[in-house]
Amino acid sequence: MSDVTIGELCGDISVDAMMGDLAEFARRVKLSGTPEELESFRYIQSRLDTAGFRTEMLSHDAYISLPGAATLTIGNELLSCITHSFSRPSAPGGTSGALVYLPDGIGPESDVRGRIVVLDGIASPAAGLRATQAGAIGQIHVSPHEHKHEMCISSVWGSPSPETLGQLPGTVVVSIARADGARLQQRLLAGEAITAVITAEVETGWRKTPILVAEMAQPDADPEAPFVLFSGHHDTWYYGVMDNGSANATMMEVARLCATRRDQWRRGLRLCFWSGHSHGRYSGSSWYADQHWHELERRCVAHLNIDSTGGVGATVLTDVLTSSELRGMGGEAVHSQAGQDIVGMRMSRAGDQSFWGIGVPSMFMGMSEQSSETSINPTGGVLGGAAKRNGAGFGWWWHTPDDTIDKIDPVFLERDARVYVHTLWRLLSDDVLCLDYQRWAMDFQAELTRLQNSLGGVFDISDLQTRTANLASNAGALNAQAKTATTPAHYAAINQALMAVSRALVPIDYTNGDRFAHDPALGQSAWPPLDPIRRLAGASGDQARFNAVAATRARNRIGHALDQAIAALDAALAGRRT
């Protein structure tokens, strides 16, 4: 890594260029699969062509849902509301039903068949799925403030297959402002019987959507040379200048700057701008992962994602998300360029993180957030949940018509661009990939220790602990070798081993283990394949025996992945010794 080069690149960031791009993005509403969106994609393509990238505009079928007009009528009162992407359209004349308020949300025992549920908080895939499973015919979500946020409520990651089609929401869904919701909730808590009528227009079906791919390689590169994937979505709710125009502008500027010194790169760069993020639940990135699975498995070293940079009041960077193996480098970039220390949060099941099954390690989504302690972010912990320590998502304008260019702070935009310059430059130019699997093993070992203590001796995972200790030792030895390596052949051997380790470990870190499918767009545990073992804790009788069957298979799956990773490290270490 060259601190001088990073400093020079950061010093050359053009805020004027980024703000000029944002002025262009602010001209169009960019709904997935619409002519306006494609026109905006063409603008990005022309800018990257000028910067020397080889570009290609792909077009593919995606299952897209665009919400239209909605009404909510209670008695003679008409309440202002919006419907959501993947809500069911209402029945002819409206969907009518009795209301039930569930202050604690929909639980596993909830029976709301034929009723319309009133729920606190922003509409979400999890609520949509639970309401459908509980038999509701409609949902009314009460916003935590006066603004109503557009949301995609499908729990299906990407376009559905025959196996996942039944997991799409089965109810009509609207959101209302907090004041209207509070009055309604008070009446229901007082025991009043209320019937509501919801009308919702939602256009859901297959559309052609674009993906813009831009590539650049180091001079005289092998066509099969590894590359870094740098991606962000371009479709928007309304004008979407922060989400995700600011990220697109940052992508273009960071890529332009790094391209000026591609003679110093050690691997190539591939930019992808997605459609279908907001209206297809990541249909663009999941399609790309499916169509390019084998190439990504062979060549992609890491996925750098970007969303909503440079917002007004975005002072919080401590909650930046990274996978364990990239946390050290991500923390370095944030500390060096923004003067903050990240708290080490795991990646969440969100964004266009469609590449975990392939085994591609990833880092970042949203970079900077508005503090939940200020009025600019009235959502509090709603967007970020309990895990968010300082920020809690984005400002009140997020996913509303007010996401306009006045919500961008040029100073923060430049700061966030510096973090991405630092990060991308290291991913492109480090002789040895900055993937620290000793850190990964330490994190996993800590989780295994907690799990072993909770099991109370009913199930043995000591073999996993032993394997993980071996992984940590070998990864540490390879880290030490990387510091003393001096030849291209040695660098290549270490990098090949690190990529092989990632293919084994990333899928057990962030998926349920199927490398060729996409898990639902729902919250998940850390290391999801451990869940069958976790369920043994506290189980008894026949249920414990059933759980033990699944736990044994989970232990085998995880042990096999660890063995693959250890073997890759052993091979690299043995090669160096000989």
C-alpha cells in the first residue's frame, strides 16, 4: 500500500464533478425498467466511456413491482396513505375488513384470518410474510413520524422461482403517518370495532431492466485475471438524489481517479450499476450472480458496495458494515479518511449482497448515517434495529419525494469518497489481498464458545472448535508470509489460497449453505448454518432428538467448509516451505 498514492488520489477528488452528476440525476425519477431510468443509465455510460472504461449495457427480464395510487377509508374519513412494492392490489371496489391492532407485531400464534392488521413501524418483508402466513387480508403500517417511506416488502431475494413464488406477500399493504396512526390505535385500544376499506394499485410483472457494466484491467492483463467488483444500484424512489444518486456519483469519481494509475494495479476493476434494487428486491444483482456464477467464482476477489453517501447531517461512520476478513482494512480506511473507528458490525442481509453464496467476501453498503439523536433522523432505531449503536439508517427524506439535491452535503460527499478511494485503491493495488482469515477464525471461535456453553453438554462441537483453531493458526502463518513475500509468484500463491478460503467460508458466514440459491430477504443469524445446533439449546424429548438430526448435518456442513479452507492454507504454506 502506498500512503502517498492514496493521499494524492484523495487530493484530486472533484466535488464539482460529483455535484454535476447529481444535478443530472436530479432530473429524472428512475423506476426500474422505465425509459427515464434507461436514459439516466446512458448518462453514466457516457461518463465512464470518457474515463476510458469498456462499458456494456445489459438487458434482462426481472420481476418488478411498481406501486401506484392508494386510499384508506375508515367510516367517512379518508386517510392519506401510500402502498408498497409487491403489495397485492386491492380487490375490485377495495379490500374491506375489520381492524386489529397488534402492538407487539405478528407472533407465531397470531390468527388474524380475514382481518386487516395495524402494525407499528415501516413496512417490511418480515411483516409482510408473517401477516400473509397468519391469514391477514391487509396491513396498515404506522410510520414512526409524519413521513411515509416507500418500501419493497417482498421477502424473495431477486426474481422469484417456482420454489419461492409462494413466498411473495399475499395481502394489500399501506402506510400512514404517525398522527393518523396514533388516533386509530387509540380507538382500537379502547375496544372500538372498526372496519376499513383499502384500495391499492400495484403493477407487478416481468419487465426488461438494465445493468451497466464497466471494466478496466491493468495493462497487458490476462483475460482470466482476478478483479474487484464495485457496485451500487441506480434505480430510485422518486428522484433519489441521495439514495442512490450520491453513491453513483461517488462510484464514477472514485473509479475515474483509480483509473489514472492503473499501471500500479495488481487486479482489474468491474463496476456494476443495478436496476431492480428498489422495485425488484435486488433482481439485478441476483440475476448477474446467477448468470455469471462461474466467472465470479473463478475471478472475483471482493465485492465493494456503495449506497447513499454524503447526506446532510451524515456524521456517523462507526456503524460501517464489513465482513470479518475485510474489517481491518475497512476500519483503516474509515479511521484514516474520516477520523472515526468502526465498531465491527457484521454485514446485514440487505443491499445488493447477492454474491455470498458464490463465496465472494464483501464490505460496505451505506457509508455514512444521520445520528439517531438528532431531529434529522426521527426514525430512531427503526431502520437500523437494536444492533445499530450510533446511526440508525438515513434522514427523514429517505425513500420519500424529498430526497432531492438539497439533501447532499458536499463536504460529507468528499469525505465519503475519500474512504472509498482508500478502500478501492488497496483492493486494486495491494500485492497480497487484504483478506484476514485469522480474524475471521477468531470471530467464529468466539461464537462457537458461546454456543458450546449454551448447549450444556447435549451436543459436542469440539471438533469444530479444533478445526477453527487450526484455521486461525494457518491463517496467521499465511499473514506472516504475506508480510515477507517479495516475488510475483509468491504473491499469486498467497492470493490463490485466500480466494479458495473465501469460497469455503463466506457461504457458511452469510448463507444457509446453498451456493447456488439466494436466501430470503429477511434477517438472519450470524453463521446461519449454526442455527440447527442453536435450536438444541433448551430442547427436550422428541423435539431434541429431531433437532439433533439437523444439528449433526449442520456440524458436518460446517466442518467440511473448515476442512476446505484449512487445506487451501496448508497447500500455500507447504508450497512456500518447499
